[in-house]
Amino acid sequence: MAINNDDGKSALLKEEGALHPDPDKVSARLFAENVFFDPRDLVQVKYEMLRCIRQDKYSISEAAQMYGLSRPSFYKARDRFEKEGIAGLLSRKRGPKNAHKLTEEVLSFVTEQLEAQSGKVCWNNLSRMIEKQFSKKVHPRSIERSIKQEKKGR
């Protein structure tokens, strides 16, 4: 199936985590015959796979193969769709959503230490100081990245 990657849609889908990892594997007739259906759009592909199984009575294995996805991805999509509706089909970033250890209080402490030491503090020492002061174990590289990001934001 030929896919037009020059329209900018692929970049937007990728940015939103909704780009199908292998759109060329989508062999469902619906996607070949109708321009409304885009095999690059993972949310659309997942929805149509779920519909295909429920409405058209395809087996999970057949549908997963037709839509270029795995059986485990079907089960995950089905469970999330049942709980959250169409929004459940959107990809989510894994891991913590924010710097949960480097709170504003901790960052203020880090800034004070950097100012007191004229910016020449050892990240390992700073990490130990944070652990002692706040009972939070923060990797030295995390502190360094956070400070660099904060300076960029100013």
C-alpha cells in the first residue's frame, strides 16, 4: 500500500505517539479502498481492528494480522477502549510524568548550593546533600539535566 509521507501528517502523528509503526502491514481492504482511512493513523487502525472483530466477527489473530498489529496489542487496545473510549487508544508515555523528586523546594536548595559555591559544585556531592536534606535519592545526572533545562527556560 503506497503511503504519501510528504503531507506532514506522518510527522504530526509521530509527535502525538499515534504513528503506526508499520503501516505497510495494514492489509485491510477498507484502508486500501477508501482515502478516509489512513494506515499511518494508529488510533484509527486500532479502532477499526476492534470494530472488525466485534462487528464483522473476525478472529483476533486474523484481525491483528490484517491491521498490522499483534494479538497483545489487540488485548491492550480492547481493554483501554472499554475503560476509556476512543481516548484509550492514544499512546501514552511511560514512566513518571514530571520530575517528582526534583520538586521546587529541592530545586531551590540546588540553586542556593550552586550560588554559594559559585556554580562549581560536584553533582555527586549535591546528590548526597539532597538525600541528607530531603531523604530523596536523586541521580547526579538528573540534577545536572534539570539545572541545564531551567537555565534554557529563562
